[in-house]
Amino acid sequence: MILESMLDDKFAYLILSLLYMLAWLVVFVNNPWKSGMIKVGAIGGLMGVVAEVWYFYDYWRPPTLFGVGIIGIEDFIIGFAMFGVGGYIHSSFTRREIDYDRQTPAKNRDFFFLWLLGCASLTFFTFVLKIHSGYTTFLTFLTLSIYVWIQRPDLIGLSLISGGAVMVITIVIYYITFQVLFPHFWDTYGMLDETYLGSKILGIPLSEILWHSSWGMLCSMFRGYRNGVYYK
């Protein structure tokens, strides 16, 4: 309680982002493809900023260093971290080597269309059909994951393991941030009360657990699917 009273709410999102960067650093140190992880993170940082187009609408209005409900550096940091952790956690700890005998041509165009489909899904269901973006995001990530699983069943195990690992990381980080340091955060800045996604587990909204675990499942397959990479 003493620590909570000493911290201004504007630091909550920054602390969350920096804790994710600690997770990113652990993955980075153990990852054999460091340059790729940095490049993916840069794209993720930009996507973290863009994503608030949907999430400020009906999901949350977090305080940042620049004000409440304003895009901030925190969005870039957490996007950078989450793309790196989700995309490379499997290569850091499973130590699976690339099977160069099975490599197939890259699917850059297909991957781009999947990205467009994901953005279109979030936009249509959130803004047009008025379905809460928490539901839309989870179902979009899950649907895209299943699509990749059908084409690349060899990635299913990697995907599920990564999703589970990201979920554990998220629970630890969110417990520290939103149960120990800022337990009032979601009641004050969240917009989840009218959905089942607002239900809390260890003080963490169910939507956040589903969001991050489904993202880990999907993001972990990006490299293998887009580049036609198979693992031994």
C-alpha cells in the first residue's frame, strides 16, 4: 500500500512496458537470431502504436507520460517487446534447429494478406458491428492461428507451447503491475465491465490473458510460415 501510494498512475503503463522489455531481454540473450528479433520488434513497436486506434475505442484509456488516453512511447515499447517475445521465445528455449532440407519458398504475399485480413476483421467487427474489441481480437488471433495450423500442422506444437509461455509471462508481469503496484488500474482506466472479459484472475482481466496467449500462439508461427522455415 505504501509503494502504491508513492507511484503516480501515469507510470503504470510505462512500468508494464519495461517489465515486458525485461522478458524481451531474457529471450534476446538466448535467441540465436538476434538481428531478426530486433527488426521484428521495430515493426511491432509501430503496430503497438497503430493498435490503439481500436483499443482506445472500447477497451481502455490508459494514462501515459503524455496524458490519459493519448498514444505514448509506452505503446511502442510494449509492441516492440511483445513481437520479440511472442515471435522468438520458442527459438530461445526449445533450441529447435532449422531443417534446411524441408525449406519451402517464402510466403510474403500470403503473410501480407493475413495481416490485412486481421486489420480488416478488427475494424469491421469493432466499429461496424460494435462487437467489443476484446472479443474481436481474441477470435481474430485464434482464427488466423487455426488457418496457419491447417497449412502448417508442424507448427501447432510450437504455437501452443509459445502461447502457454507468453501467458505465464503475462500473468507474472500483470500481477506485479496491476495487483501489487496499481490494483485500481483496470477499474479506473479499463472499459471491460460490460463484458465477460472483465472477469479477473489474480486481479488480471480475463481479456488480457486471452489476448496475450492467443497472440503468442499466432506470433510464434510468423517466421516459420512467412519464410517457409521448418524445424527439426
